[in-house]
Amino acid sequence: LSAMIPEEYGGSGLGLAEASVILEEVNRCGGNSGTVHGQMYNMFTLLRHGSEAQKRFYLPKLASGELRLQSMAVTEPTTGTDTTKI
């Protein structure tokens, strides 16, 4: 789902509020937005922290659906996988 990917990388260039509405509509129609949320969440990490080369390589593929990016690994010595405690 390319809602928050900037247009320069082939996305829709929408903001967080619009992306939230999309997720609400997916759920309202009986879909499961969990996988969509995972892709949007990880894409945003790339958008915010990725190098320009990484953005040029990955974001157009994510926007077109050629590539899916849905996994994230987190662990910390004192919090484990509870990201709210980091």
C-alpha cells in the first residue's frame, strides 16, 4: 500500500491521517489491516531513516507492489520485544 510513499517514488504522497482512514476502511469492509499496517509501518521507517539510495531502490518497488516489506525484528536487553518500553 503506497499511501504514504511520496509521489516522487511512485506513491500517493498521502499523510498519516489519510493512511489511517484507509486502514479503517479496510477493517470496516471485513478485511484485516494487520498486514497492510505492517507494510506501512516498515515503509515509513525506510522513508524516515533510509539513505537516498535505499529510498530510490526500495520505495518505487513497494509503491508498485513488486516488493513487500512486512517484517521487523526488535529486541533489547532490558525490554525484550516490548517496544513501548524502549
